[in-house]
Amino acid sequence: PYTDPEILRANLAGVILSMVSLRLGDIADFGFVSPPSPRAIADGLAELGELGAVTLRSDRPPKLTAVGRALARLPIDPRPARMLVAARDLGCVDDVLVVAAALSIPDVRMRPAEKRESADEAHRRFDEPGSDFLALLNLWDYLQESRTSLSAGQFRRQCDREFLHWTRIREWRDLHRQLQRTVSDLGWPTDRDRERNPEAVHQAILAGLLSNIAARKGDS
């Protein structure tokens, strides 16, 4: 009569990162109410290893790296958090803050089945050749401009007309603000007055999505 507990369904990388950061001991021995499978724990550790967040050795527990300590301070999943750490080094924190927040919530662009063509037409103005991520930045810029020039009621009605989910937009802005405060507390440099550097933005994003680039299949 009940769904499986979330810990049995979710990616455990974030949970494991917090446990390693808090030095809670062997993950497999922790007293979970519903213990995750060894495979799920191994997958979570492998993801953290891919991101450079932990060092993995068979003869000792995982240990946080400098990158891992930074990821543990950020209130989002490890993959978008890794993008932010890379953005710090590449000088594009402000832009990647927007992308990381967007990837942490459901898409704000709505495509109702009965109005799909109209929705696609409304969203097409934000498209950027070759990059869905830069399209998110174009959408963010548009929303920021609209938010300052319109009243709250006008902005909400505009979102409805243009197939944009007002509640998710608010969630996007709230998470972005939270991430801004966090990187400020960490003393990371921001780049608000710099010209956008698409190459740096994409390099930062790739740091969090290495296993999504390609996978070799057998010897082919």
C-alpha cells in the first residue's frame, strides 16, 4: 500500500557526501531505517569519485578532497554543485549560479499537450544555437528584466500568457538567491560586470556531467 522509501529510489551521492563530511563512519554500517542496497551506495561513491569529491581506496573509508569540502557547503546536489566549483576557477560564477539553480528544479517552461505549438513558439525567442544552457541564461535575463519593469500581478499574467510556470520561477529565484549567499559566505569571486563567456560556462557545466558526455560500448 506504500511507495518505496525515497532513500531506496534516490541517487545517494548527496547523502553520502554529507555523511563523509560529518564523519559518520562506514556508510554500509549506518543505522538507516530502510538501508539502501550495496549497489546504490557503490553508485553514489562512484559519482563522487568522478566529480573529484572523494578519494576512493579499497583499504580505507572515502576521504573528502578540497573539491568535496566545497561541494558539501553548497545546498544542491553534487553535480550542479561541481559546476559551481569549476565556475569559481573559470571566472563565470554568476552565470553558472543561474544554470545550477535551474537544473535543481523542474523546468519553468510549460508545454501543455493541447497548446504545445504555441508554447514552443513562445519559448523559441530564448533559443541559443547549440546550447540549451545558454537558452536558460537568456530566459533568466528576460525574467529579471520583466520582474523589474512590471508589477507582481502583471508579471504573473505575463508568465501565464507565455507558458512560464510562475511558482517554479519563484523557486528558481529563491534557490539562486540562496546559492548567491552561500558563495558569498565562502568568499568566492563573482563576475557580475564581466562579459558572458560561453566557453567558460560550458567547461564549468561539463565538470559536473562528465559521465554524460559519452560511454564506450564494448570494443566498438
